[in-house]
Amino acid sequence: MSTTTKTVKTAARPVRSLAILGIVLVAMTALAFIQGATSVRLGLDLRGGTSVTLQPRIAPGESGKVTNEAIDQAVSIIRQRVNSLGVAESEVAAQGSGTNRQIVISVPGDTGRRVVELVGQTAELRFRQVLASQPSTIAAGSASAPATGVSAEINATFAALDCKKAANLQGTSTDAPSDTIAVCDRSGLTKYILAPAEVLGRQISKASAGIDTQGGNAWYVSLTFNGEGTSAFGALTTRVTTLAEPLNQVAIVLDGLVVSSPRINEPIPSGNAQITGSFTQLEAQDLANVLKYGALPLSFDRGEVQQISPTLGADQLNAGLLAGGLGLLLVLLYSLLYYRGLGLVTVGSLLVAGSLVYLLFLLLGKWIGFTLTLAGIAGAIVAIGVTADSFIIFFERIRDEIREGRSLRTAVDTGWIRARHTILIADFVSIIAAVLLYFFAVGGVRGFAFTLGLTTIVDLIVVFVFTKPLVTIVAKLNFFASGHRFSGFSAKSTGTLPAPKEA
């Protein structure tokens, strides 16, 4: 009685594995359609995008500030900003040497221009006391009361400042923190005279975007200062609280433009502050992201901005798909010619693996912004060979077991026990290589590593959940068990032909 039960359970396991895999494929397909993930996201080299060159701005006598260390630090900060926005497969690199070094940013897709404009910001945040303010509707050069305690030169600059000119709304970030400055707000509606900065962006430890649900769903950026910043901000807000307007206002200045100038009604010793200013959700999130990783060590002028055409990428994509298709076709032909009927298991396994990889590309593009590049296609093509190796190891192990005198059904089980160790070791070597490449490389190499690792994991799943159960099932069919000459298990295929008799 117990023997029968064990036999039934053993027979049911392959069918159960195949059924679970089928349910998973159906569920992933349904999830892709529900989430609108109907096409694979393509990278810069395949669908085009935006490329921009940032040129360090060198003020007279300051050429020594453009060092290799400063450029490398800027590259690191810009790369962090791009990654924080979820833009996959972007490239940030320095080119040139000495004072001629530039930073080249390439971002795939239609959102490239917005990202490029964002990452090039110096993001030099400063908190300054307001000394004077005036609506920009008053014509520049009109007589106005001079600000008390401010030099005649600054008062003259303030009077002549025209916030209607686009050049005055670009933000320069060339002012020193110790300077008293005359600047516009970012909307061009108000101009200010501001005292030297008392709190700097480097004193911020955290930044995040939030929404005020009780104040009309307005977006803001929440800041947390470090110990030094907390003391400085507390001292500033304590000093200006009792002063008359506009001296009781603190201007929040980003890259030389006033973002907001709130009135301080009471001291703020907690080390927390909010930046408001009619932000949209994207603007608040972008500002939080650039502040989170600190200011760029240099100011940059935006050089040539290019829209990269997807025409070349389409040619590369077609060539990559052709190469992958030919490789897959050769693997299938080899399997069918060498393994005969057993080669159909290879065909089915590769189709299942391909379906899983494609669905994962769709879903990961939606979930984590995964984009497929030409290097990624190369990783997937290499994985075809990894998958074929797994099949060959298993099939040849079965033939070895048959040559040792075991029946096909027994050979499948014992052969699998011996083959799976080799398959696991081989695939784990590929996965380790992919992980190391991903974490220690940049640019397109990471795309190659990601797809190689992903497709190798899929290979493991398919071999264990589809290939082995399917071989277990076909081994019970008379066509294979009888050693038919087209089954792949004939006496000739397995090398079990009786030796010829001597004359």
C-alpha cells in the first residue's frame, strides 16, 4: 500500500511543477497587461535620447579650481542625481584633460532634456537675511530708498537690476557666501538685497519632498541640518524674529536665485526647515534629490545639447536581434540533429526561458526602470549558450547512466542527481561574474552584467522546474523508453550497441 502511494506522489511531481510554472507565466502576462507594460524599454543606444556637454565656468584668476579631483567629484554627484531619478542606463563621464575637461551626460528617452537641465545645477543652497526687496514691476533704474547699512555700489546694482531679463533669471552661483548681493527670485516677480549667507547647503544632512494636504496640496522640500547647520539656523532665526519687515525675512537662495523668502515669526532651534515656492511634484522631488547629494564643486555652463537619433540604434537593435536569432537557431538545429526527439525538450525549454526573460524585461522596466541596451542584448545572447550547456550536461549524464545498464526512467532520476550539481556550479560562476561586473563597472557593461545574471537565474529556474520534469514525463513514453532511433536514446545514440562478433 505504501509503495503505491509513493509511486503516485513521484509521478505527480513533474505535472505539478509544470502546472505551477504555467500559472506563473499566465500571472506574469496578466500583470504586465494590467500595469501597461506592453513593450520593452530601450536604452540610449537603441532608442536615442539627449546628450549634453557641461563646461566648467572659470572666473578670472580661478583656473586653479578646475582640478581633476573637482571634476571627478562633480561626475560622482551628477551620477547619483541621475540614478536617484530612476533613469536607467544613463552615462556620465569626464572627457579631456586639465582645464579643458568637460562632463558629458547622456540620458535615454524623451525625458532626457529635463534630467539634463536638473543634473547640471550647482545646487548651492544658502540662507540669507533679506535687507531690502522690491517688486520687479517697478522699472529698473527708478529711484528707491537705499537699503540701510549697504554700500552705494550694492544699492546701485539693486536699482539697475531688471528681473524681466532672462539673463538675470538663469542663476549664476558665482557669489561668495560672504558677499552682500542683489538678486531676483526665480519667478522674476521680486528683487532683493541679501546679507551674507549664514547657513550653507553643505550643512544639510537630509532632504525630501512632501505635500501639505492641509494647505491646498502644495508641495514643499523638507530639510534637516547637521549639528553645525542646526546651530547656525537657530541663531539666524532667533536674531531676525523681532526685526521689522523685510529684515525679519530669510531668503532661501539656490544657485543665485531666491526660491522663497519666508517671514520668521519665532526662533527655529530644531534643525528642520521647509522650502516652499509653488512647486509641482516633479520640481519638489528634483530639488530634494539635488540637495540630498550636495552641491557641485564647480559651476558649469551648458554646452552643446544634442538629440541622439534612434536611427543608428534601430540598426544596432536589428543586428543584435539577428545575431541572437541566428545563435538560437543554431542551438536548436544542433539539439534536434544530435539529440533527435530529445531535442524537442530543448526547444520547449528555450521557448519557456525566452518567455520568462521577456516578461521580466517588461515588468522590471515598469518597476525599476530597467532599460535594454545593445550590451544587454549581448548578455542575453551569451546566456543562450549558458542555457544550452545545462541541457547538454543533463542529457549526456542520462546517456552515461544508460551505458551503465540502467533503464531510461531510472537513468533520468540518477542522472539528474549527478548533473544538477554541475549545472548549479556552472550557473553560479556566471552569476558571480555578473554580480562583480555590475557593481564594479559603469555604463553599458552594467547592462551586460544585469541581463547575463538575470537570464542565468532564469536558466536555473527552467532547468529545475521545466526541463527535468518534462524529461521525466517523456521517459515514460514508449517512443523514448523503447530506444526508437529518432528518440535520442537509441542504442547507437547511447553507445550501447553490442560489440561485433569475431570471425
